[in-house]
Amino acid sequence: MVNSIQQNQPELASSVANSGAAMIHNAEYLRRLATVVIDSNDAIILHDFDGKILAWNRGAIEIYGYGETEALGMNVRELVASADREAALNLIQRIRQGDDVKSVELRRVTKDGRILDIWLTATLLTDAQGKPASIATTERDFTERKQAMDELIKLKAEVEASNRELEAFSYSVSHDLRAPLRHIAGFVELLKKHSSASVDEKGRHYLEVISTSTVQMGQLIDDILTFSRIGRIEMMMTKVPLDELVQEALAPLQPEMVGRDIVWKISPLPEVHGERAMLKLVLINLVGNALKFSRPRPVAEIEVGSRTEGNETICYVRDNGAGFDMRYVDKLFGLFQRLHRPEDFEGTGVGLANVRRMIQRHGGRVWAEGEVDEGATFYFSIPKPIGV
């Protein structure tokens, strides 16, 4: 092996030192460079234009299983998987014509018949007169990595298919529940009018419970439908000024503010790249929660702000409300998860799950910090576009 490398030192030095660069004649430099080539974990192979192998390093032995004596004189085409032979011939022609070949994917065959996925970089070498003489290739086995990537792609496709099925199921079930729910609500109202005189106080209470429950069920169905739609909404990414969006998000929340003493601290917010409608829903949910859970306070304090960290814009909504126990923080963004009693704070347990899903579709993150009776802060991040 050492002999085959050393005999071809000038050619291999030219390959490693950059194709087209002037030949390096320093003997010590070439000796050191030959050592690097010999010991490389990548296969470094020198062959002529007919494919005859002229040099074969330790990396080639490890990857392909042929010893140096076996490999020298062998044709490099014997290493090419049958399905890729035409591509390999075209590759040699490209190199002879002076094309720069880097990181080409090629399937190779080992001595024991295994098929490997190889990243190959090739360099055209010239003789002393500057005429094309041979080809040097550097070859890296990425079979295991490619298999892992293929498995990941397959798994992602399966997850996406499952999500689509779940979304379709949620939509169908929620949609089908609307009709009987309307019937229940309608007949309860008819029963109230028809039997108001004959129904005692306990009966009226029962009817009121049924009526209230149908309203809650209707809200839950609406939330489930929203949740199922989020994964199917086409993302229309634009520049979104968060200052404007916060003001838009406050408009539908005005009824929750009536008669309350609220101190607002809204800092100047940046422009982000995102889906405007989704981000508005995120803010409506988070600010709405801040209003809801600060309701018992004589003076509610709600803060909206942001900061930049690395390639992310991080926004937050902070309140001085009921807070939560950090031991259960992992449950906050789960579907139908609630950390407070329904009789204390209304809700279906879907809002924060929607927030997480919408932010994840932006490639961002959500998290929260809080303490019981000391308020809570909810964060979400929006990645900056590449190059910004």
C-alpha cells in the first residue's frame, strides 16, 4: 500500500493540494502528504482513464475489503454497482473534459458483495507536460447515514399521514356532533317555554345545567375544528408587524376588559416573518388567557414584549394572575389539558394546544414559566428567515 502511494506521490499531491494548482516539488512536503493520504479513513484511489487502479490507501481497504495487492491492477469498474455503471462511465468522461466533480452520490460494491452508498469527489491529474493522465477519487461511505435519513423520511411521511387521518377524523366527528347538539339546545329552550309554569325550581335548574353544558360542548367542538384545521391551512408567509397584530388581537377581547382595572405594558415589538392569521390567533389565545387568569386580581397587570436571541425572535405575554405549578408545566400545551378547575376558570383545554401547533408550523418553540398565585409568562419563538 505504501509503495503504491509513494510511487504516485506527485499525482496524489496534486489531487489533495487542489486541482489545477502548480505541482509541489518539495520532497518533505510530499512525504508528509503521502502519509496523510495513506492513513485517511476515506478511500483515496488513483486510476487511469481505462479504470486500472494505480494507488489504494488504508481507507479503501477498510471500506471495500480488498487488500492493496488485490486492488492494484484491478479495474475500478468492478467496484461500481451494476445499476450505476453507465453513470460511472459518464462521470469519467466529464472528468476527462475538465468538469469539477464534487460530492457525487454513487453506489459501490465491496469484496463481499455489499452495496454501499458513497460520496465521491474526483480530480483530474496531469502529467509533466500538462496532459490529462489519471483520476484521483476521494470516497466516503455514508450508507448508514443514508439509511437513517431514509428511515427518518419514511417515519415523517407516516406521521404526516397519521396526522392527516386524525385531522380528518376530528373534523368529521366534530362536524357530525353539531346537528344533535343543536337539537338538544333547541328542545331545551322549547321545554323551558312549554313547561315553565309546571316545572319546579329543581327542574329549571336541571334544564339550565343542560343548556350550559350544550354551550360548553359547542365551544369544545369549535375548538376541535380549529385544531384540526391548523394542520391543513396553507402557510402564506409574509412580513408581519407584531405591533399592529397585538392591537388587532385586543379588539375581540374587549368584552373581557369591561369594568376591570387593567395595567397594560406593551413594549415596541418587531416585524417577523410568518403567517399573519395564525400569529394573530396565537396572540388572541395568550392575551385572552392573561385576561382570564388575572380576573380575580383587583388590578390586573399584563405585559407583552419581545427579545432577540440568535436567529429567533422571542415574544412573551406575562400576567399577575393565578399562575400554575411548574411541576405540571409539561401538561400546559397538551390537548384537553387543564391545570385549573372548570368552575374557577372556563375553557376547553384546546387553546394552548392550538398555540403550540401554530408556532411549530412556523418552526418555532413554545414554553411557559409560572408560580401558583404569582402569575405566569408564556413564550413563543419565531425563527428569522435564512440570510436575515
